[in-house]
Amino acid sequence: MGTLLYLFLVVLSSLSLVPRAAAYSEYSCNGTTGNFTTGSAFGANLARLVAALPANASSSPSLFASAAVGAAPDTAYGLALCRGDVTDAGVCSACLADAFGRLRRLCGADRDATFYADLCTARYSGGDFLARPDDNSPVINALDVNGSTYYGWDARNATSRTLFLSLVGTLFGEMAMYAAYNSSAARMFASAAMYVNPQLPTVYGFVQCTPDLSRAQCWDCFQVLQDQNRRWYDGREGGRILGVRCSFRYEAYHFFGGMPEVRIGLKGDPSSPAAETEIHGSNHRVVLIVAVIVSITAFSAMMVAGLVIIRARRRKGAEKKKRKLQLEAQSRNSSTTEDALKLWRIEESSSEFTLYDFAELAAATGGFSDENLLGRGGFGPGKLADGAEIAVKRLAAHSGQGLEEFKNEIQLIAKLQHTNLVRLVGCCVQEEEKLLVYEYMPNRSLNCFIFDQQRGPLLDWEKRRRIIEGVAQGLLYLHKHSRVRIIHRDLKASNILLDKDLNPKISDFGMARIFGSNMTEANTNRVVGT
């Protein structure tokens, strides 16, 4: 295991020696929607459309434009978008004009065509694709330009595959969250740089949605890309998934303009000479290791001294790494809370989700009195100033795992709507305090009945059948009918709450996991459940 991990780190460090790729483009001509002639009504409408869109897009603050020209059935629909790191209107206009011009030459009489350039995207069609914001087609799997994988990559090896997917998945997830929900991402674009350690190169990436999508539509589009990334890019040095509505790219070099909006593990400028020196330094260390091995083989008398030095350095390095990981964990928890608050403020302004003051919840629960404790899960009943009854879940302070589960439960259940899922009405974050606020379930949880000799008889077979059916309906919604497939991973009697009519509601999504729409299995990085 240790040898395999070391080999994988050495292989990744060699990426800095790979030549950087030149810009390239992709295009798609779709003749299945029909053809047109130059002198036709559609041809005239299309000519007006492609002439106007580059100027319209380059003059807009978001460097984006869409339009429909002409009357049905000869309407020409079009979209023009420049990449989020492009700030020069002239560069944007020139890229789009070239893209539309090349489409007219490459696709001839086809009524539907799309061009993906490095700095812009252009599409026109005789069909109203603008009315379908969830349609990201044509999606092009554009592998890294040299199409190569990491040296020695073996997709059948679970350890190396899990490590790779974890790195790229982390990069993608942070960028997607920023582009979709950060208020400063007006163009729905995010670039990122991720630094792991001196043995791994800094990985760069960007994601982007068209600015006419809602925040939720952008996020949903990214989730589809993430699933495609898992299928297509095992071990790739870089890759792009190109779509009209959203796109994604990552590389082992700084390929976008400006500084990254999202920094993962970075304290300074990722493109600074110091960072470059650190990356190249790892290659020198590889050469040094080889030289030491050769020397030890030739001069066996030096072996003992060499081993003593190596062990001392490893011990010192391990202590230093441990301190570094502790500091990074503290920093990551702090920034995670701030990012979560930004997202939840957006949720508060656009839904029934509410951010509560800590003092308000403390007053509602009698100062979190033990008399109000409903169980070891941390649910306590309370009554707000307006008389509304609520249940409050108070997570343990100073718990990194608690913060992760807190974020997970917010992001999942706040977007779910089903009669057999408990409704999350709000939350509270104040320093180390993390609280979730749910609708109140007066009959508490199912285990309070089935494991209680006095209350158990209250559940006759008809009530039990309705509870079973309700739980099944909730699971069916999570697994098949919600926008994303969700696996609960901790379903038990204490997590089945009962309302005043004994209707069941599934609760406690802290350990739940999102799956892609076509996924049926996945690896986990920790044991969960009961």
C-alpha cells in the first residue's frame, strides 16, 4: 500500500515536465434537425443572428447573449458566451465572430451547430433550445489534448483510483459551489487552484454556467458533469467536458487568466516562482532518491548511516506534517463555516428556509434544558415567539465531523420536498454552536413505540402498515424521484419520526450521500451508520 501510494505521488510529480498544450477547438454539426438553403427565410434569419450575437455578447456585463430572430417555423435561435476569465470585450467579440464564421463554413446547410473554442462558446439552431435550460447538449468529452494518463496508471487499482477521484472531485465540488451559489460569481464562473503537498503538482481548474440559468439550475447542471467526470477521466492528466449550458476543465498547469477565485490548501500565489520552485523541487528529490539508492548499493558501508539519517528525517517530517495538518484542519473548518453561511443566506432570501439567532433558539428551548431533550440524537422541542412549535438539533461543539454532517444535512434536506421526509425550516451558526431547526414531531420517533411495552400496543397492524408504506415512499423519492439520487446510510427506528397522526417522516441526513443519477454503487471513505 505504502509503495503504491509513493509510486502514485512520484508519477503525479512528473506532470510538471509535460509540455503545455496549445489551444484547440471542438464543434458539432447536427443535420438531424433538418437543412436550409442560403436564400431561405431561415437562412436570412440565421445570417442576422450570427451577425448580431458577437456584438451583443461583448457589450453585456456578463459577456453573454442569446436571441431568437424571425417568426416560426423559420426562427433562428442562438447563444454566445465568453469564458469567465475573459475581460476584454474585443477579445470576446473576435472569438465569437470567428466561431460563428467557422460554423457556417464547417456545418454548411445544417440547421443546428455548436462551436467550442478555448475562450468562447457559440451555438445556433432551428429548434428552441433556449427554452430548455436543463439541456446541456451537445456535450463533448474533450480529453486532455495529448489524451494520456498518468504514467503507470491502472484503473483496476482501487487505491490509486480512489485517490485520483478524491483529488479531482474535491477540486470540482469547491468550484461548482462557488460558481453556482457565491454572490460574487455574477458570471457563474469559478477558477481554482488546489495545492496538496510538495510531492503533488498544483492542480488548476474552472467551471462555468450560462448566466441566464438560476442558481439551482446551474448546480444541477454541474452535478451531471461530475458524474460524467467520474466515468471518463480516470487517471487523466487533464480534461474538459464541454457543454452549452455548463462546462468543466482541469489541468496540471495554470491555463486560465488571472488569479483563482477558489484556493484549496494555498496560502500565497499558486503561480509565484516559489510555488513553481516547490513543484520542480519534487522532481529533483526523485533524482536524489535514485542517486542515494545507487550509492548505497555500491557502498554498503554507508547503509547504516544512511538509514539512520533517513529515519531521523522521516520522524521530523512526520511531526511537521502532523502540525501542518492540524493547522490546515482548523483553517478548513473556519472557511467551511463561512462558505456555508453564504449559501444559507442565499437560501433564506429565496425560500422558506430561515437563519435563526442563537439567543432566539435558546429562549425557545428553555436554555436547551435537559427536560426538553427528546433523545440522544440531540432533538429538543421548543416554541418560538410567534407560537410556532419546532424541534432543535444541537450538534456537539469542537467536532470536525459534526461540521461536515451539519453542512451535508443543510445542503440535502433543505432542497427536498416530500410528505415522508422531515422538513428542515432553518439553522443557526454562531462560533462553535451549530443548530438545525425542524418541524416538530409530537410523537417523537418510531423506536419510542416499538421498544416500549406500554406504547407498543398503540400501533396496530394497520398503523404499522401505513408507517412501512410511508417509509418506503420516502426512500423511493430519495433513490429515484428527487433531482439527485440520495442514499441515507443511517436509516433506523430512531430516525423515523411520527407526526400527530402517526405519519412517518425520515430524518437525520447527516450521513447521507449524493449519487449520480446512473450510479448504483460507490466507495466510501469512512464507516457510517448504526
